[in-house]
Amino acid sequence: MAWECLLPYPAATPETFKDNAQFRTIEKEFGQLFKLVPDFQRKHYMAVDSPQECLGITAFDFNSFQFSAQLYLPSYMKWFSDDSDMLGTMRFHKRFLQYLQSGGVKSERWLLKSPVHLRRLDEIFEVYPDARIIMTHRGPSDIVSSTASLISSVRTLYSDREDPNVTGQEQAMLWSKYFDRFIESRKALGKEDQIIDLKFEDFVVDQLGTIRKIYERFGWDLSEEAVKNFEGFLAENPREKHGKHEYSLDNFGLKEDEVNRQFSRYLEFYQQL
């Protein structure tokens, strides 16, 4: 949960999982964040008791996309993207998860999320050899414009000199590079039986059907209880519950043909799905 990634000590027990000082502290901090950045929730839903991206975990190892999402830090981003020790960070990541379980909160499997993981599949499978990768795909224009929109909003919280055009160019460059690495890693690793590719728009149209595909792909049993839980969650959390996230390349000084050229390898892969 989000609060665990931000204030993990002490590790929760089954009795304190949703009633502890850390939980209440993060709940207040999120409330302040949403007041300062009013459009945050419609761009990236987050709650104290909702799943959180791995960026918060890897930030404790000072090796995280989180820092450059908050501020324009070109030298740090270059180091993070090209030179950082991601294998060491993924080992830290595993120890962090083991620590969270040390209080006795158990689950059948961990469900983790971070689009940044796609750039370093080698290290993920080195540390988690039995991992299953659920890879959702979108067109390059949507990838860049939606990501730039979120990051631009976050950066306004930390700086009064946020430049949308700089952010747009930066995100187009970064994500085209990351997707190229993702494609290269997949070819080299030969782990296709541990990966499923899904189009984002297919998930939006049929969420429960897509969940069934994931379970079938990996040979997992989808119980009636799990289906009811999924149905309940989806009913309570419809898309655009907090407003529609509107984004466009035009807002960041980008053109679709330019972005497609940068993402040419990924675009070819995407069009075959």
C-alpha cells in the first residue's frame, strides 16, 4: 500500500495494517498534496490505502525515477537511465518487500507496478526469476503526452519555472529509449512465457475480461471470491471517477510524426499486437 512505501517502519501486523500512525500521517500528507495540485487525482489516482508504484521503494536507495519526476534534473536522469546500479537496487527492492511482510501480513503473491521497470528487465528477472510481467501498451503519442502532463503538474509543486516544452522533449527522449531497451531485453532473455502483452484500450473496454486473460495466460486460478472482489472494485472505481485526464502533444510543443520517428522500433512492435 502507498503508506507502507513512504513510512515503512514499523512493519504492519494484520491488526495494524489499516490503523496506525504511519497510515494517518500519509493520509494527511496526501490531503495537502491534492490541495496544492488539484488536478493530480485525475491524472494519477493515489490513496493512502491503494497500491503504490515501486518508485517510492527505490527512492530509499536513491535510485529512482521519482526524483526526476519532481524536478528537472538532467544529469541525475542521465545517470539513472544509463549508469545506475539497478541490480543492486532491485536486490534492495526485494529486501524491502520481505521487510514489509515481517510483521505477519501475508499474500499469495506481490502485485507491483512501475512503467520504469520496462527499461531493466534483465535485473528484474535476475532478482525475481519467477516474475510475471503484465505489459500494457499504448500508442507513442498517448504515452508521451499523458506522462508529460502528469510530470509537468508534479513539477509545478517544486518549481515555479516548469517549462512544458522541455518536459515534453525530455519524456519523448526517455521513453523512446526505455522502450527500445525493453524490446532488446525481451529478445535476449527468452522469457516470453512469463510476459503478457495487453493493449490499454482493450483493458478499458473489458476490464474483467482482460483480467481473465492474465490469469489464463499464467495458469492462475481465478476464484469466484476474486471475481466478486474485482467486480466490486470496478463498480466503486469507474474510469474518470476523479475527472478526465486530458492531454495533447500540442501542449508540449511536440508533433505526432516526430514522436513516431523516435518510437519507430516500438511503433512497429505495437502495431503487431
